[in-house]
Amino acid sequence: MNRGSPSPERIVTVFGGTGFLGRRIVRRLLEKDFTVRAVSRHPERVAALFSSDARAPEAVRADILDPAAVTLAVAGSHAVVNAVSLYVEHGNRTFERVHVKAAADLAAASRNCRVEQFIQISGIGSDPRSESSYIRARGRGEHAVASTFPSVIIRPSVMTGPDDTFLTVLVRLIRVLPVYPLFGNGGTRLQPVYVGDVAEAISCLIDRNDPGGSSIFEFGGPHVYTYEELLREIASQLDIRIRLTPMPFAVWNVLARVAEFFPGAPLTRNQIDLMRHDNVAAADLPGLSELNIVPRAIREVIRMIEQANRSAA
Ligand SMILES: NC(=O)c1ccc[n+]([C@@H]2O[C@H](COP(=O)([O-])OP(=O)(O)OC[C@H]3O[C@@H](n4cnc5c(N)ncnc54)[C@H](OP(=O)(O)O)[C@@H]3O)[C@@H](O)[C@H]2O)c1
């Protein structure tokens, strides 16, 4: 297939098309005139999500664990994106089942349906040898997918934007807590990236339609912060004097274990696992700059979050 304007036959199917990242990928692809299928277990959510957009995707019902539904969703697609997440295990929905087996099954269905491009969303730090079952499954998933279909693996750092579960929470808590607890001593390095920049990058990769084998991209924002520096940056942006205190990871783990029982799991053990290690894009892997994307500064993203909070109030 040649590069250039997408034709109506270039259908892109986005698993996780209702998610924080997935819905933005869908939106950017529609803006670039692709025909888009947004796959969800709850297709009625698709219509609601895109009701005020100029164009809406086709809503397709499929659970990634259901091979027949997956094949139907994928058939006829030019490209498939796997932006399905699982942050807390429930019953048969384990990290291994969703991030390894189902991801590989989706890649196999895409290969059998002669899809041209497969994009697997993973994360920085994914490691098949990790002691964390979550990080290990993400690493094993990358291998399982890439050995099934020559894929593009996308590893974002922690993603930020209105409705995120990271920066929005920090902004809210910094406003109310008299003393803010650090993860450990707050020295973990992060490179928060605006979710819209990641969605733009993925839409560019689909538009470019590069031939060839598997590749890995790591996407980080414009600045690397320690966790402590990030909290101070947010507080300065909000014009708040912040008091910080170290808190051991073991205590965070206990809190996360409890929080996972609450709806929406405000804190999860895999988040704690991820916070134990630096989450910074590798200098030797391609990133946003290779796609000519200038990442948005965190100050700008905080302003967007504040504006979204005001509109929702
Ligand atoms: N958020 C971050 O900061 C971050 C950072 C690095 C990497 N990532 C990775 O980026 C990807 C997207 O994350 P996100 O934060 O955008 O996720 P999210 O907001 O939690 O969205 C998850 C999506 O997965 C879909 N989904 C879940 N289980 C499914 C199943 N069994 N079958 C079909 N669809 C299913 C959901 O669709 P329905 O509920 O509508 O069915 C939803 O659209 C994930 O791989 C995540 O690990 C995220």
C-alpha cells in the first residue's frame, strides 16, 4: 500500500477504542479520514463518547478474550491497534490471559485476516523477567505479539491529560492534603507524556504505513522529573506550598491492596511496581521526535486538566 491520503478501504480497528488512549487514537484517525472501528465490550459507549464529534467510528462489540468476535472485528482491516488495558486481575481476566495470550491471539487473527499493520500498546519498563506479574506480562506480551506478526510496539511513559488517573489525581490531592506522601524517597524518574501526543504519534505511524519488520517506539514527554520534582512542579503551577514526606513502598503496597477493592481501583499494586523503577524513554529507541512531534509541556497539560475540572463542576 502506498503512503498518502487514506482511502475508504483503509479501515483501522482499535481494540480499547473507548479507553483513555484508545478514544484519542480513534479521534485522530477519523480526523485523518480513516474509516475506524472502535471495539468495545459495551458498544453503546462508543456512540455516547463520540456524539459531539464531526465523525463517529463504527461501534463493534467484541471481548478480546472471545476469538470468534475478535476475528469478525478484525476482518477487512488495514491496521489493528491493541489499546486494551487490564490494571487489576479479576477471575479469568489475568495479566497473562489479557496481555499475553489475548494480545497474541489478536495478532494471529490479524495475520490470518491479512491485516497490514499491527500496533501493540505496551509500556516503558515492560520486562519478561520482572518479578512483578504485571510488568512481566507486558514484556511477555510484546514477545508473543512480535513473534506472531511483525508489529509496532508502542511503549509510552505515564500518560497525562484530562480524565487521566495520574496527573488529575495528583492535582486534586495536592490541593487537599496538608502533607503529601512520596513513593519511597521520591527519587524515581518519570517522563510524563501527553496522551494526545501519543495518539497523534500512533495515527502518524498508521498513516506512514512503513513496510518491514517489528519496531519499538518509546514515548516520553519533554522533561524527565523525579517524582518529588514532579510534585513540586505541579504545586508551583497551582501556586500551593507543598510539604512532602517519604513513605516506604511496603506501605503503598498495603494501601493499593485495599484500594483495588474500590470501584475504579484508585490505586493498584501494578502502579506501585511501576513506581519502583525509572520510567524514562530510552535514548537508543525512536520516539516522538522521529515522528516530528513536539511533546506538550506538563504545565500546559495541567491547565487542560484544570479547565476540564472547571467545566465538569
Ligand atoms: N494510562 C497510562 O498512563 C498508560 C501508560 C503506559 C501504557 N499504557 C497502556 O496503554 C494501553 C491503554 O491504556 P488506557 O489507560 O488508555 O486504558 P483504559 O482507559 O483503562 O481503557 C481500557 C480499554 O480496554 C478495553 N478493554 C478492557 N478489557 C477488554 C476486553 N476484555 N475486551 C475488549 N476490550 C477491553 C476497554 O473497553 P470497554 O470497557 O469499553 O470494553 C477500554 O476501551 C494499555 O495497554 C496500557 O497498559 C497506559
